[in-house]
Amino acid sequence: GTDLDDHESTYCLTLIRTFEATGYDLESSTSSHSDYEEVSGSFVDLSNADCEVSETSDTTFSITCNDVRGATLTFAFTFISNTQGDEGLEYTINLEEYTFVQDDAQLVLVQSVQECSDTYAYSAD
């Protein structure tokens, strides 16, 4: 690793919800609620979307949500490291069989990353 490695902190990724929006700025990584209009009937709380976690190897796992308005939403995660010993997490998202409520809307995924070392202490095991 490098001097920039932070082995004292643990970060949590939370997948919160999806919804369709009109007027959402696709060039921005964040947006305020006043920037777009949420499409009625498109909201999906991912904590209630019949999600399952599967560990596929020591370095990969997936989360599959089977009830996203009749569609399947899959997150495939891979823990990575480079030759300098730096580590990270990469993931891809796949959405199958989704039908938009409104044809001209964009699909928005709400997620958060926060420091959560008090709950999950770092471990190299």
C-alpha cells in the first residue's frame, strides 16, 4: 500500500432506493430535489425489494433485488488491489425487464457512502 491507505476506517455503501425523474441533470453526480420531478408510482425502497446477497468468491459478491417494479436489479461487487497494494471496491449494476412508468423519464439510484468504523471495525482477516 501507500501512505494514503486508511486501515483505521471502514466505509459503508447503502443502496437506498430507485425512482424515475424528469428534469434530472444526468451530468451531475448529486442533485437537489428542486432540480427534478419524481414520477408518481416509480419509487422503490430497496430495503423492501426482496434483495439477496450471494458471495461468489473471496473477492466477489452480488446483491440481487428481485422486486423492483417487476424487474431484477443486480449489483456485482469485486474487491480489487493494484501492485502497490492499494485496495478498493468496484461494482457494476444490471437492470433487467424494467418498464418505465413514464417514457421520457430517467431512472435514479439513490445510494450513500459513510464512515462506519464504530459499527464495523477494520479487519485484515
